[in-house]
Amino acid sequence: MVYLFGFFGFCAGFYAGLMMLKPLLRGKSNLALKTDRSLALKYGWIVWIVALLGCALGIYGYDAFLLG
């Protein structure tokens, strides 16, 4: 059951990370998003960090609320 909470927390965190990138990348052209590798190094880590935080939050929620 804890894996399910971790999985859904990871997915929610991944989605939240993508929504955080939306305003940051709004001014970039489609070609720049596809070809500029420095954008991936500059902004790509944000999504994964937020996803891992979401996973940790899901596991903490399982531990705090269901195991009490």
C-alpha cells in the first residue's frame, strides 16, 4: 500500500514540476525547446526534484495518517 501512495505522490509531483516549468519556458520557441540542450540542463532537474518530493510526501502521508 505504501508503494501506491509513493507512486501517486511521484506522479502528482511530476505534474506539479511540469506546471512549474510552464511559465519559465513560455517565451522559448518550439525550435529552441527541441534543440537547445542547455535548457534541459538548466530546467530539467526541477521536475525530478519536485517529483521526488511528491513521492516523499506521499510516503509521509501514508505513514502519518494511515499508520498513525
